[in-house]
Amino acid sequence: MKATVHIFLKAGVLDVQGKAVEGALNGLAGTAGWSDVANVRVGKVLEFDLKSTDKASAEAEVKSMCEKLLANTVIESYRIEVA
Amino acid sequence: MKATVHIFLKAGVLDVQGKAVEGALNGLAGTAGWSDVANVRVGKVLEFDLKSTDKASAEAEVKSMCEKLLANTVIESYRIEVA
């Protein structure tokens, strides 16, 4: 099965990378008109293959990976898709 | 409108971050059984708001942002979702 994990900083945590991207996009507005971009959040996305063929067990496995290794759950939230 | 941009290294480009995550997941296999993880790819995901209300023009705008600022199109590919 193919798993996709999205990891974002939680809503209350300042996303400095997102702010930088927003500033860069707004700064280019003179030439391209991107001043209407707001609330940029930058996250990570991981895609990988799993041997498991059972969707429920695969989801539980990926959840365990996120809790233990992939995400820093103190400041990050994650979203799992298994297909 | 809300735009989501996924940016991944192109298929032929070595994804060292993905290899590191794969190694870490496999290395924890003794305790958690994650030796069945393969082909890990790590990418970036950007979410932001746009003032534009027309889907086609918003998509064109985001495509332009990707080409000019967000993605390094020599080694990275991107996927746009506007909703």
C-alpha cells in the first residue's frame, strides 16, 4: 500500500519558513502581482510504500511511525492517507 | 481560495532525506517492525490563501509562483491543488 503523511506545525506555532515564503511572494508583487497571498504554511510530506495489504493495520502502523519518529508531536500535527 | 502545492524531487534525483528516513524507520524495526517500508520520498507542501475567486486564474497564478519562486524545476516537480 502507498502511504502519504502530511506534517505541519500546529496552528499556534509560528511558521517562520511560511512567513519567509509569504514575504518573498509579496515582494515579487511589483512584477507579478502576488500581493494577495496570505497565511502561508510550509510543511513536510512523506510518501512511501508498505508491504501490508490491510488498510486498517497499515494506518495503525503509519500512526505509530508518526508518533515515534516522523513528527514532533509537541509542535507538529500530522495527517495520514493510506491507499 | 485555498491553494496547496506539493513539491517533490524528480524521480531520477537521489532523495537523501528520504533515504535517511527509510534507514531510520528500518533501523527501528527490531522494536516496532517497520522493515517493510520502502521507496520513501520526502517533499515539501505549501498551503496558502489567495484572494482570487476564479479557479482557473488562481491555478495559473500558483503555477507562475511555482515556476518563478517555489520550486527548482531543474530537479523538482510540483503538483497544484486549488479549492
